[in-house]
Amino acid sequence: MAFDKDFKTLDEQITILEYKGLQIKDKTYAKRVLLRENYFFLNGYRHLFLKSENEKRFIEGTTFEEIYSLFLFDREFRNIIFKNLLIIENNIKSIIAYQLSRKYGYKESDYLKAKNFTHVPQKSRQVNDLIKKMKRQVRINAPQHAATVHYLNNYGYIPLWVLVKVLSFGIVGELYSVLKREDQNSIAEVYGLDAGTLQNYLPILANYRNLCAHEDIVFENRTQRELEETIYHKLLKLKQEEGEYVQGRNDIFALVIIIKELLTDMEFKNLTEEIKHILENLEYNLKTITMDKVLTRMGFPANWQELANITKKVEE
């Protein structure tokens, strides 16, 4: 039985799910959920409950409530990740603004000079493009924010520590990538990292920040860019195949490792407790699959909570 990919009524959506083996006891409740949450998005959580990707039928006994529980778990998980990414974003913007303003000045006519950036010939075009982007942000976004309007009206310029508030995380990551090496080092050293490591982290952080902001599926997301090996991979004895780590590379646990590096120990312990709580809630609601299957999909090792007990080398 094939179903066309055209518009389906709520009743037709229920019929499709039941045909694939999903148990729906309370159809009124299910239709209410589908109307609010979107069949397409909710259907994105079906994969863990399928017999196989080829058969595409639900494991016997799978209920609508189980899939919805995974959906709600990912929403809570996404919100936890997002609020901590915003903390990191604010911290990085603040540190970059402080370091560059101290060295190059606080007016855009001072800090947005090409000579302040890397002199590597291959990056000269990228530097010029970035400066244009930042000037465009001043022109377009500045009039929409109280702080930037205040500085423009009263002083005629926008300090970098104010401008960074209207810059996207992606642009900030690009800004870092074209700084002089000594400036990259001074920023990375705040976190006890080397410049190359922080540069590896920033695009991954920006990618997940956008996923969270647009409410995409996060718990099983895989990124194209891989996290380089860290001390935490060794200490947690993460799974390896043919000498390569297969956990904490391009999965959500890789992001958790990055977050560990950039938050304070107390902030990260709070995040760990929140994740632990929602995982326990999800486990209570699952009947046909185990939590191990969920954790494997996330890239989480069984001992993932030990990450919070590893003290960072940077003094808080």
C-alpha cells in the first residue's frame, strides 16, 4: 500500500501510522498532537522504533505515546543545549570584543581595519569580505537595537563590545578565523585552549546554535565537521573502531564535550543534571526500545555523566 506525498487530513495521517504498525489507542488525543506539532516533524522521530530502515514498519507494540515522548525529550534536550550555547556565545563575543578593543581601539573606524587581521595572502579576500559583512551589520541591524542606537546617536560610533551583540555566531566564528595568530591565542588561552582547537569548535557550535533556534531534531544529529580527539575521549574510554573514536566525533556528545571545555565546572554540572533528569523521564515512558538504543543514537557512552566530574585545567 503506497501513500502519495500530498496533503493528508488528520484522519489520513492516523491511518498511515496505524498501517505501519503504530498502536494508537486514543485517536482524539493523537489528532490533537498531530495538529499542534506537525505530522512531518513528529514522524522524524520514528526511526528508533522501526524494525529496520528497509522494512519501515514499527516494532510490535510501539505506541503513539512513545514516539511523542521521544519528541518531547528532544524538545527539552534542545532547550537545555540552546540556553547553554547562548551563554557560550555571549562569553566568546565578550572575550573577543575585550581583547580586540584593548589592542586596536573601540571605534569601528579603528577595529575594522584590514591591517588588524591576518596577513596570510590566501585569506586577504576573506578578510575584506568579513569587514564588509560587519559594516553591513552596522548599517542594517544597528538602528534596530537600543544599545547600538544609543551609541550612534550620542557618540557617532559603535564600540565592538556593543556591535558583537548584533553579529551572528557564524560571523563571530569567521571573525576569529581571520584574526592574527597572537590575537587568536590570547582569546583561546582564556579557555585554556590552543587557537586551532577553538577554531575547530566554533563552526560546530554555530551549527548547533542554528539547529536549536530552528527547532530541528538535535539528539541524533550528525555534523559534517568532526571534533578532534580530546583528553576526554581517553579518560572516558570512548568506543573505538580500527583505532578511531566513533563516539564524540560528529554526534551530539561531541558538542557536549565542547560545551564542557567552554562552560565553568558548575555550569556544566548543572547541564549534566538537567540532561540526566530528562533522560530518566524518557526511560520511564519507553516500552519497546531501551535507553541504550537512545544513548547510542546520541553518541553518549554509558559513563557520560563522569564528564562532569573531570576538573578542567583552567582555574575558574
